[in-house]
Amino acid sequence: MRALTQACWRLLTFRAGGDDMPHSPRLLAVLLTATLALDIALASMLENSGTSPLWILVRMGIALGLLFLLLQGAGKAARFVQTAIALTLATLTFSIFSAPLLLVLWPLPQDQKQISAVQAVLMLLLMPVFFWLLWVRTWILRGATEYRWAMAFLASLALLVAEATLTLSLMKMFTDVPP
């Protein structure tokens, strides 16, 4: 556990990359399970979030599938497990750091004029955490794909947008079925 914590710290401080993670499908399964459990717990604490455990699982599957396609397209499919471990560690850490802020922020009022000063400050605090996650993801993908920085950043951003878009599209398709 200590070795994993140190590897995570080195990853999150840009001293290690996905290739420094162990190639362990079992570790990936454990990390995915922990991430799933945390996301489900967080979704259940947030009133009216509308996110069921099934959709959280679907989103995780989409993210893994898109990552595999990206690595396969770059000719680096053999790096999937290590890269997935690194990205899952980053996502899990992001969820842990952002959970307290989200719990205080949620639900946001519909009218922007009703946002309190505390909520505004907390949203400002959440932005650097998001940008840090995006930069860590870029760091990991740059090492895994051997893309240049700009291309790795675009790939990281594209994966996040595609994951959200595909998940929301599937949710809409399967939850808005006419009688």
C-alpha cells in the first residue's frame, strides 16, 4: 500500500508516468472498484444528481474503451493497463479532493444571482483542481502515446468530452424511451 501511495504521489507531482505504474490487471480492477464505490457514494449524497450506479459504470466502461482505442491508434495498446492504472489513480484522487467541495456546492441555484459568496469561492477552488487533473491526464497520455504536449492535451480533453458526450447520449437514448 505504501508503494502505491508513493507511486501515486510521484505521478500526481509529475515525477513519474504511467510507465512507472505496475502492470497489474488486478490492481486496475481494485482501483476501478474503489473509484466506482466513491462515485456511487458521492452521487447518492448529492440531491437530485440523477446519476445511477449503472450510468457511473457505463461511463467508466466508455472511458476505458476510449483509452484503449486511443492507445491502439497510437500503436501503444500494450501500455493500456499501466496507463489505465495511472488515469484511475488521478481520477480517484481528484474525486477525493473535490468531494467535500461538491457536497458544499450542490445543488447550485438555477439563478446565478442566488449563488452565495461561499459557493463562488468554492467554485473558484474547484477550478485549479480540475485543471490539475487535466494536466496530470495530459502528462500520463503524453508518456503513453509519445505525442507532443499540445497533441496530448487535445487527446486528454477529447477523451473527457467524448466520455461525457457518449454517456449523456446513451442516458438520453435509454431513459427517454417513449411508451
